[in-house]
Amino acid sequence: MPRILKAWTATAAAAISLTLVWPTPVSRAAASPEVQASFPAFPVTVNGTVTDQAHSQYPLLLYRDITYFPMTWNYTSSLGLAVSWSKENGLSLDKKDGCVPLAQDLTAEVNANSGGSQTAVPAPFPVKVNGKTIVNADEPYPVLLYRNIVYFPMTWRFAHEEFNWKTSWDNVRGFAIQSCTRPDDEERTQAEALNLANGGQLAVKDGWVYMNPYLWSEGAHQLVKSKPDGSNRTKLSDDKATSINVAGDWLYYIASEPRKPNAIYKIKTDGTDRSLVSQTNASRLWVRDGWMYYLRLAERSGNDKAPYYTPGGIERMRTDGSEKQTLLSSMDHIKYFFLQGKRLYYLTSEGEKKKLYVMGNDGSGQTELRDNVTEFSIIDGWIYYVKDGKQLRKMSADGSVDIPLHEPARTPIFGLNYRDGSGSFGISGYASMERIRLDGTGRQALAEARATALYIAEDQLYFPYWSMGDRTMYHMKIDEQQP
């Protein structure tokens, strides 16, 4: 078992190029004794972003139970390191103020010999850390060269004493390093987005869960709030609520009634001041930055002349119901959409034609990304999607990198969600719930249940259990495996 005292791997960046790459051969490197390292088998998290080492162009190394990071531009920027290099003075690493979110360089190929030994050599040039010279030949954990990339060890001495970073280790989440604090609103916004992408039957804020526990075809309904473990439940209204959003002291949601348009309502989080925001017939409501985004439902006539409703485009309006704008019109069969910063991703499904698109959140720049997509979610800038109903894949935001992760033998995959920091998905199938790491490894069954979606509320996994068309909400601790 690797030690809790892990070493950070970071690649060295030169002044002009992004990565310090050594020409081959390097005479001094050739004279250095070779050492045998390996790839870490445990998750590694940088400032809250779980890394995908299986598909990384610059995978982390493990040498003598210490984790080494490659000194690439992406890693040094996320760690808040200033890097300089010269032939005369060698490599210098200095702590600087600030850092940026980790951007990962990934490929579709799984790292070769991922379970085998990897040959590296101690760096044959001078190294300085915060102006102090390191005698690499005397170091128990020397700076290494691997595939002509500089790798740096994250020992207590460097990570804590020199760079003042926080590190942690446990058997489930592996090794985590924090060089700067991830904004709370960034984590919260991502968690909210994943719950909304699953239908918004549940929302979480400030230690409270707001949900519709009984999404039944007939009978009474309730909008309630409770603690994540289900205690302190309080009824707020009798609405059949979906697409629940929390914005400040208000809940915004869609109230659905038989044979009536799905209007947008709001209510205070204490259950007071319920009011109609817009009579617009809407679905899939997202509230962001003072705007309400939603699918506009168009009325159709059925065979028995009873009306039914299908999405007819994407619109937005202010949270007070003003400034209605059409972002996408004349687009039937939109399944759902996902807001990510200034981008809006949406999925269409018409028979065999299933396509994923992206456009600006103002409706500009519509671009097709992929065919045959049936589900998708976005985590830390990567699009995780299901192809043809059962192959889990992920791709970069622009679609240029596409990576297969998992394909079950029989059951379709839907209801993707993610618990931040654990590095694993929740995957809902017709009769089971499973989890898997973000790199496609570590698949594990959680419970047998006819879940139609997955929601995360702190350490609880909530899921609507389907029975004869009704969906009743249940929950369990995420880290508890059920029989």
C-alpha cells in the first residue's frame, strides 16, 4: 500500500515551450543509473479535479511509494509553480501566487504496460526549489526523467514545507493535493447541474434537500425539504414539482398537472410566498445568473384528439418572467440540455437520429458534436456520454478527443451522476445502480433497484424507484454497498 506521504508529479515547463523535453541521447542522462517506477493504481485529485491517469499523455509515476508529477504546463499552472530553465543553471521551481484549474491532456489509448515497471533516470542537471539547490544524487527521492519529461516528487518536505500545500490520503479516494482552494460556487454549480440533468426532482443547498418525493401519475404530491439523511422533513407545497432550482432564498420549479400546461412557479425556501412566474408551457428548467432556461413545449394532437406536448425549442426569460427570448426554434424532439458556463449543450432524439449539439447560451454558434448519443453529463470540462444506449465514453469539450470507458454486457445506461472528490460515477440501469471511476476502472455494483435517475445530496444517493409508472424517492449512503 502506498504511503500517505505521496510525491507530486509535475512536468517542467521551459520559458517558451510548454514542456521541458530532453533531446535523445542525453549523455549525462545515459550515465545516470536507471530506476524502476510504476503508474499509481489509486485515484489522484488536484484541487478537487480527479485525474484520469489511464488515458493521460503524461501519467503520474510512483517511485518508492512516493507519487511523482510530470512538470507540464498544465500541472505546474494548477500547482501554482513558476518554472525556469537554462543550460547553465538547470531547472528552477518557485512557488507563485495563484493557480488555475487543472486541464488534462488525455488520449483515447490506455497507457501501455499500465501494470508493469517503468524505467526512469535521475535528472542529470542542477535543480533549485524556491532558490535552494538540491543535490539530486543524494536525494532519497530524486527528480526523475521519464520519457524525456521531468518528474518531481511530492514528499512532505516539498509539498508542505516548501510549497505549503495540503495533502490527504484514504483508501477510497486515494491521494489528493490542494495548492489553492477551488471556489465553493464552482463545486456547487456543478453538483446542481448534474441533479438538474437527471430531471431536477431534487435540489440541494446549505445542508437542505428540496424534492418531490412522490412523482406519481395520480394521487397527492408534495414539495418538501429535509436534511440529507431524510430527517426534519417539512412540506412546502402540494405541487407536482420537477426541475427544482435553488436561487438565493427562492425555489424555482415547474408545476405539472394533468391536461394543463407546465407553468413555472417560485416559492421561498421556508414555504412562503408561492407565486406564478410564467404560464409558459415549459420543461427542463435551469436557473442561471438571473435567467430561466427551459424547453418550450408545443401542443400536439393525438389519435384520440387528446392533446399532448413535445419540445418545440429552447427559450430563456428573466427570473421575473420578463425579456422572453427564443434561443433555438423549430427543433422538435429535443430530449434535454445542459448549461456549462457560457455554453449550452443539448440532445435531440428522433427515431434513430440521436445527436449532441453545442451552442452559446445566447443561441449563437450551433455546432453538432456527435451522433448516436442517448445520455450525457459534463464534469470538470469533459463530456461523459452514452453512445447507442450502452457504451459509456467521454470527450473533450470541443469533441476532438474521444475516449471509451465502459460497455456493459446487456443493460442500457442512463442517469449519470458524480460525487465530487470520489472520482466515480453513479450509473443507473434498468435494474441496478453501479459506480465506476472517471477513467473507466473500478466498476462496482451498488444496489438492485429500478431507478430512473440518480441524485447526490452530500453523502446520500437518492433515486426515484419506478413501479407501474410511479416514481417514489428512496435514498442510501453512497459508500454503503447494498446486498
